[in-house]
Amino acid sequence: MVPGNIKEYLAFISYQRDDENFAEWLQHQLEHYRIPINVLEAQPELNDCRRKIFLDKTELSGGILSDEIDKALMSSHFLIVLCSPSSAKSKWVDKEIRRFLSLNGRTSVIPLIISGTPYAQNPEEECFAPALRELRNTSDEILGINVSEMGREVASIKAIAFMLSLKFDTLWQRYERDKEVERQRLIDERNKLLRLQSMFLSEKSTAELSAGNLSVARLLALKALPSDIDNPDRPLVKEADNALRKAMSTMSNTFWENGPMRAIAIDSANDRIIIGGDNRCIKWWGLSDGKVLHSVEKMSRINSIRLSSDASMIVVSTYKGHVIVFDANGVELKRFKNQPGPIYDAVLSHDMSILIVASANGLIYKYDFTTSELLSKVDAHKIRSIKSVDISCDDRFIVSSSGDGHVKIWDSSSMSLINLLNFKDEALTSSRFSPDGKHILITSNSGTVRLFNLETNEIIWAEDISEVCIRCGSFSKDGTLIALGESYGVMRIVNAATGRTEKIFEVHTDAINDVEFGKDDSIVVTASHDNSVHIQEIKSNMADFQSETFDIHGTDISMHPFESIIAAITQHGHPATYNYDTDKKLVLPTSNSRIAAIAFSNISGILTGVLIDRDTNGNRHVTTWDSATGEITKTFNCHTVKDNNIRYSFYDEDMNIGGLSKPATIPDLTIRYSFDDRLLAISDDKKIELFNPVNGKRLRTINGIKGGIKCFDFSPIDNNIAVGGNSGTFHVIDAVSERILYTRNFKPERVVCVAYSRNGCRIAIALSSKSTVIYDSTLDQVITRIDSEWPIKAITFMHNDCYLIVATTQGLEIHDLLSDTSADKQAMNKYQNIDTLVTKDEYIYFSSKSHTVGRIYFPLKKTLRELIDDARRALGEFELTEEQRHKFYLDV
């Protein structure tokens, strides 16, 4: 401790001007260091200790120390020397050391080595002044504190401990704690401000979205969120998450390529999109999942892609003058080549008999598509490129448009000119027939859009839609809407009857080159120069849990593995199918039998049912049908009920007893296919019988389940069967060897139903106690238990096994299995008395006791990380202007 502390300064800092920044930092550290309270309590005299530090900032001149420096040295308890190669060469540092040594001796000198080496062999690296080097190998040698090795904070605390005669460890531990407390305080203050900023930006994002400024809304929401979710640089606030989801809610998918995209075609029937552009290839993408299904590489630049009327062929126009026709799977069928110059558009007639080709030299070529013979060549637009060509739905008329400002309508048979529309001073960018062939949509580089009536030869409306070029346009399938693509990445939806803009979407950051409606006209797909193809939902997004019912009434439903076909047992005991894409219903023949269970096979999609004869014998047999035609394809006997001394009585659906219709009594049967369709399992309440579905041969019987069988399900990856018993027993059984792989007794609870996850690793086991247990087969243990509010009727997994769908007597429950809280569920109480659940894509299919069959739309929410990545890709190089940054306080 400093004896008496009677001097004015605790320490004098001697340094060379090159080390001034460190000297100032050290002075501040020493003067503002807070001695720990416990130390002050033990040594109260430290409260009166002066800790003023002398630091001279004047430039010394002459050969002797100034009176002020000499007085400060005499008034200081310690001398702190900042040792560096620069200070080692300073004569003033050396003189200050020598003067202090003469006044106080070596014990009060503290060398802080900030660079260089003491006693270095290389003079350029020497950091000790001569006055310190002279003490080497003497009893007065002074050791320095190496700042570069231990860090400046540690070095400063060592200096304080030395000057106040305190233990370094005591001071350093307290310093670390205080530093951490201060750091956390600053973080908390910063997070509080960032949280307020995030909430402000989230609010402004929502406001910009309402104003139609989609890109601004997305960017503000992104700035309100952490730039890295794993290592957040700001607090994550719920408002920012919601703001980004709102801003991105209309974006179904965006496909990114390595070059500008110029052409698209949508095969809605097969849920595919075909894209092409400057990347010199064509790709088939899954419209729903965004997966690349097929690609054709090493082509020239793609200018247009058109589908045949039945979507069986794809017509591709290339920059090198080729028109290539592919089948739906990308196999090349025909090639029309050797045209002079690029081909900008080509289209097949609806009867697929002729091919119309528009070239860059103003010529229209007409080919016999079957023979590839050139039928005629018309100099349609002189030397100006024909940007667009189309053919009416009845194949009678052809329309072409060019940069010469002319729209020309041709007779498709004779290729004679029928009508000429002249829009001088405008370069026309596209012309398209309406679906009924009565109107022509005309777009131009001036931003004007026109609708021409082919029957009356009149322009129905002409609207200056935009101030920039309208590069492309198309009709919706029902002809009521028009989608337009602009040069600045904006897509507009226009009312076809009035020309009025109904919606504006900022979907790209560069020009839109092609635009098409898809599916049921609820989406529009755009291809852009920003290297992306974007799918935009244009109608109000289906709300979560929006439902619809089908023209089929029954129970025990099953979904076709590939097609949009659902099968059910009607209330009269007949099998029926409904195709919800074509709205086609089939009631399948059953002879004199009622159906007790129904299922599609997993690979081939064969519809199979267990039928029971209506006579008193009640013989069971298996029947398969062609789901497209409804014809019976196979039948074989599987069981005779009377062998077990069981009788079933049946009533005709038209028979009334006592004035009331009484349904037939049907045994509780279940039918399932194995994952590879090699086994067909049929169960009643006593056993599971396994058959060869090809020849109907009974292979083996699984029985002996205590209390009888309540439910079972086949694994989607192997031949294991999950079996639930009435007495509370649960087994996993190898269907081939009949070996029990896992067993558990939930007694006194009963197993109500079981369901495998899609990946086959988990099994959901619903119990009579209103709980569902999740068993993980890879871990061979129960991993969680989920409680429901009401008795459970059916369960199934959904969305990559992230959700568990539970049907209770009072409604549906959707449990998020990835959530941190087991209570994170969504309830839909209006869907009551559901008996059967099946999930496919983003739909929950159900049947209920009221014989209602329907589906519920349940879209999978993207993770925040996925949403942020989508938003960044969608924004591309988009940035706020300086004015916008100032408006949202982002310029500070």
C-alpha cells in the first residue's frame, strides 16, 4: 500500500509519442478503477488513497527536463514506463527513468512492455531504455510486465495491485465479474433499444405491405430480424416474425437459376412447371415441392416454351433458329431447324396437326406437324422480328405481333391476311387469344394494353396500364383475368372485362419475360431477367384449416398414392371413388356383397376391398378395381365367417323397418398393404391374416394378441406391423417371421389406434385415457406423451412427421412435434365425430359418422430461417433509397 499517500500523484507515466494512445488508455484505467467493496472494507485507508496519474502531453525540447516534469516526478509514488522500441530510443524517457531512480529507487519503477523485447540482440527490437538495461545482472534489475503476452487489462490490474500492495488474483477476479456485469448491462440496454427498433420496423413493414410496397415490406421485416438466427445480433421479436410471414405469405415458391429466365409453361395436371432461358437448358420442376424432375442440357438460349393442348408435348423455340418438340418426360420427338435467325415463338394447333413458327426475320412458317413438311411461308412483318404468335382454340385463326406496331390476324388454312391492326410508334411485345378464341390481348412497350374483339373487329378497351414496357401477358383459364409482366419486375392482375388493374405484385427485381396462369387460376408463374421463376398466389390465400367436402358419402377412406383420388365406403356399403381434380365420382360394383374395408396399394395404386356376402353365410372375399374405370380386376376368397360360428345379418338399403331405414351390420375389419405391396393384411378383432395379393394365397395368420386386436398399421419402410390390443397391449411384429420385436402393456388403458410416421421411425399409439404415446423404433423407447382433451378416434402424421393429427370426439387437434412445449397445439372443434384420417401433401382427408368425406387445407409453415432465405432471394439486390432509410431511421 502507498505509505501515507502524501504525494500528489500515484504514478507518473513515461512514454514516447508513438505510444500516446496506450498511455491515455492506461491513465483512464488507473484513475477510474473501482476498488472492490470487500477490499475497501478490509482496508478502509484505501478510501483516502489518491490515484491521480500524471501524463505529460507537451513536446519537450532542449537537453534538460522541464521544471514541471521534474516536479511531477518528485510528486509521484511510482514510475510506469511504457517500454517499446520507440521509447527505448527516446532520451527523454531515459532521463525521466534516471531522475526517478535517483529520487525513489528501483522498487517504485514499473516497466510495461507493450512491444519489442528486453535485452534484445537486435537493437531494433530492444524495448528497454538504457537506464533500465544498465541494471541487468545486478541486484537492482527490474522485471517488466509484458502487455503483449497477458493483455492490457491484465497488465493494468497487475500495475494497480503492485501500487496498492494488493493481491492480483483478488482484483482480477472482481474485475472480471464487474466487467461481465457491465457487459451484460450494455447488452441489455442495447437489446432494449433493438427490440424497440424491431417492433417499429415490423409495424412499418405491415404498413408498407398494405400500401402495396412488397419489396420495402420484406426488407423492413428482414432488418427487424436477426441477420443470423443461430448467432443473433438482435433480439428475436414475434412482431418481426409475423411481419415477414405476412410479407412473404403470397409467395408459394421461387426457383433460382444461373441466368435470366425467358420462358415458362405450366403442366397443372401433372403438377409441373417447365422453365428455360439464358442458362441454355430446360428444366421440369415440381410445382408443389420445387424439386427438379428432369432437365435437358446443352441447348441454345430458350425464347419460348408452349404446351400442346393435351399437355403431352412441349414446344421449345431457341435463339439458334430451332424448334424442338419434347414429350412430357423430356424425350425429344421432333426438331424443326435451319431457320435463318432466332425463333421467338412457336405454337401447336389444338388438334396438333400444324406447327406455327415465328422468326426474327419477320417470317411465319407453317408446318405439317405429323410429316414435318413446310406447308407455307409468309412474309408477315417484313424485316421486323415477330415477338409473338398464337392460334385460336378452334384452330381457325392465327395472330402475330411485331416491333413494327402491327398485329396481324391470319386464316390458319390459307395463311391469308384477315385483319391488320396498326399501332404506329409502338413496338408490340405479345398477342394472345382468350380461352374462348373471341378476344386478343395485345401488349406493348409503351405500357398500353388492349383487348380486341375478333367477332366485332373492335378494341373493347385500351388502358395505359403502366409507364414502363409491358413485356408479356396471358389469360386465366376461365378468361376473366389477365396477368401482365412489366420490365421492372412488377406483375399485374387485370380484369379482362374492364381492363382495370385489380392487384399489383412486386415479384422480381428485373424484367418479367413470360407470365402464365396455373392450376385453378389461383397462381401466376413469372419468368424474369433476375434469374428466377416465381410462383405467386393471386387469390386470397386459403386460410388455415379451410375445408371442403366431396360428392361422396361414407367412411373408411383411403388415398391413391399418386393421383388425386380418394376412396370410401358409402353409407349403403358400396365402394366409391372421387377424383377431386376432375370432380368425377365412381360407385364400384360389388355384386351381392357389402364392403367392410378398403385401401389403395402403396406402389401401384390398386384399390382393394374386403367384401362380405349379403347372405347369412357372410363369406368374405377380396376384390380389386381399376380406380379409373371402376371395373373389377380380381377377386379371391379370404375367409368364411361361419367357420368361426359368427353370423352377420344384412338389410337391403331400400328396406324400411318400422318406417326407419336400418343399416347393415358390418364386422370391424381393417385392410392394409405392406410397403412393397407384396403382402396384403386383413384383420378382425381376433387375428391378422396375411395374403399374397397377386394369387390370393393365404400366407400366415398372426393371432394370440391378448384381449383381441383393436387396430394395426403396416410400416412404410419394412414388413413390420404395429398392433394395438383391446387389453392395452401393444406389439411391433415382423410380418414375415411373426417374431415380436417390441411389446408394451398400457393396461388399464386400451389402445384405440396406431399409426406409423412417414419415415417409419416412429409409431403413434392412441390410448383410451385421451393420450397419445410416441414410440421411437430407432431408440426402442417411448419418447413423449401427448394429452388430448377428449377421447381419441383416429391419429396420423403429417408434413414430414412434424405434426401429429388427432381426431377426438369433439374435434381435430394438430400437435407440433417440433415445438419446445408439448401444449403447442391447434384445435378445430367444428370437425367432430371423425372416424378416419389420411394425410397427403397439405391436406387432411377425413370421414365422419355422418358419412361426410372431405379434406382440410393445412399448409406447412416454413421455419423462420427458410423464410428469411426466401425473402433474401426474392429481394435480390434491392435496397432502400437514402430517403427511405431516413424515413425508417436506418441511417443512424
